[in-house]
Amino acid sequence: MTDTNVNLERHGDSITTSWLSGIRQGEELAWQRLLDMYLPLVYLWCRRQGLQDADVLDVGQDVLQRLAKGLGRFRRDRPEDSFRGWLRQITKNAIGDHFRKKQKQGVGQGGSSAQEQLASVPAPEFDDAATLLADEVQILHHRIVAFVRSEFSEQDWQAYYRITVENQAPSDVAETLGITRNQVYLAKSRIQKRLREEFGAFDEGK
């Protein structure tokens, strides 16, 4: 499954034009899939800024509200535009507002000193870009794989996994699972096709 990572790193995300259209039209399944795919990234970005779990959830809710209101403004006018980058900026703004709100809550207790601290609150920065990108890619990779896996039976997935990831011989896999070699090859082919579709789907409409 390593070949799918290359596409994800190069293009930035896996959200398609048709998928976005479904979300904008209020399709519940499309919206739920967006949450399943990208909410873990929002939580990652929040934790990278040192937020505690309760604050992560609060900021996450804020991001979702901003996302729902602003989704119609997302465009891919340039080759480098990506949904992930756009969502990262929304999260960055929400984290900054969260910290400023926390600072304001302390103004009554700290007087002019607290006012000075409030004025000096910096905008959050996502440092160590290479490590952050690797974490993002890993999360999206796992979410896409989990989504595709849910479409197939456990037997088909085991056939695919054992022959592709564990490099077991097709005949051995067939014997272990109690199916024919043809069924093993068919499961591998169908699952690989779906994975390629999912990891390559973000090229649609670009």
C-alpha cells in the first residue's frame, strides 16, 4: 500500500469535486465522510499547539462551525490549492482566537499586566513542517484505507492484506481462508482498484 502515499503527499488531499458538491448540497453521508477524514487532522493541529483535550474539542467544534459556513468559498484556482491547506488555515485562526479568548478571561484578574500579555499573544505557528506533513499524510492514509476496508468483507480484506502486505503466496492464502486462488486474485484486484480510486480521486476536476 506504500504506492498510495506518494499521491497523497504530492497532491495534498483526497477530496473530490463531486464530494465537495455533495457536502455543499447538504448530503449527510458526504458531510460525515468529511468529518471522518479530516477531523483527526484538526485534533492533530490543536494538540501540536499544546491544547488540552477539553480545549481541543472546543476548538474542533469552532472549526466545524466555520467550515460549515465557509465551505462555499473554497476554490481550487491554483494548482497548489488544497482542501487540507484551507482547513489548516481555518484551524489556525480558530486556535488563535481560542488563545486570545483565554487571555481576555484573565484580564480582570491581572489588570494592566494582563492587557500587555493579551497584546503580545502571537499567532499560532505549525512548526517542524516536515514532521507535521508526515503526521498528516499518515492520518489521511489510515482514514482512506479504513473507508475502503469498510466496503469489503473481512475475507476479501484478509486475502488482499495477506497477499499484498504480508507477501504470502496466493495458494497459501487461498488454503488458509478456504477459498480459491481466483477469489484471492479477484479480492486483491477489486481492493487495489478502490484504493487507487480513493487516493487518486482528488485529481478530478483539477
